Amino acid sequence: MFYIAAAYKPAADPRAERQFSFIIRAIEALKPRGIQH
């Protein structure tokens, strides 16, 4: 997941922050429970 954080880091506006957290939540919800990234 570090690549997503690196991609979003330059954009430091609130909309990007909300979208980033939404993407993280979606990935956490969709990824298999046994895999740790």
C-alpha cells in the first residue's frame, strides 16, 4: 500500500485526503484477511 501513499502524498488538499482514506478503506475491505501488506 506504500505506493498509493507515495502517489497521493504530493497532493495535500483536503479533498485528496478524503479520497485517500476512502481508497484505503476500500482496499482494507476488499483484500483477503490472511494477507498482510
